[in-house]
Amino acid sequence: MISHFDHIVLTVANIDRAVSFYETVLNMEPITFGEGRKAVRFGQQKINFQLLGQELRNHAMEGAGDVCLITNWTIDKVVAHLKACKVIILEGPVTKSGALGPIQSVYFNDPDNNLIEVSVYEKSRTAF
């Protein structure tokens, strides 16, 4: 029935700061859609940003997000890039369980304290 995620929404205190962080640290493409809403896109997915209280159907608080992103970089390259961007790594590299099997992950927070996990699958598990 379900084939993949289209987008997720993160609640943030400052949308421009969030867009800048995801563009700089995670190399995502900033986009504007709808009536001036902002997001970042990567592959065939996107992350929309909203201010607290902007979307009345969504009761998420700032920093409530917990997102795992798969990269085609090596975990060493990810760690080096995060350090170059002055991002504090909370945990990792560490082995975790992804949707398709074991992954190597590093964890850090975005500017709004959403937990971001960037992970690498074993070579035999990289294709969907």
C-alpha cells in the first residue's frame, strides 16, 4: 500500500535558520512552495518547516523530530563534514538497525534540537 515517504514536517523556531542549516550541513536544496512556505529537498523527498502553532492539525513542539537520513557518503566523510560545519556529534559512529538491515550512524541535533541521524547501509543494502 505505501511505497515511500513524500515529506515530513519539522516544527522550528526560525524557518530561515532551519533552511540554512539543512542546506549547509546536509547539502539539501532549499525550496519555496505553496503560499511562501519553505522546505528542503533531497532525492524524491522533502522536509517542510513550520513555526510552532502554524499548522493547527499538527501538535508537534519544537525539537520533537527524530529523523534518520541515509547517505551515499562514507561514514568517515560524514563525520569530517559535520566537524567542518562545527556540528556537535552526540553519538557515533555506531551500529544501529535500519529498515533494511544494519547501518552505521552518527547523531546530532539541528538548531531546534530535532535529533538527526545520518546513516550508511552496508554495501549490499544500499539499493531499494
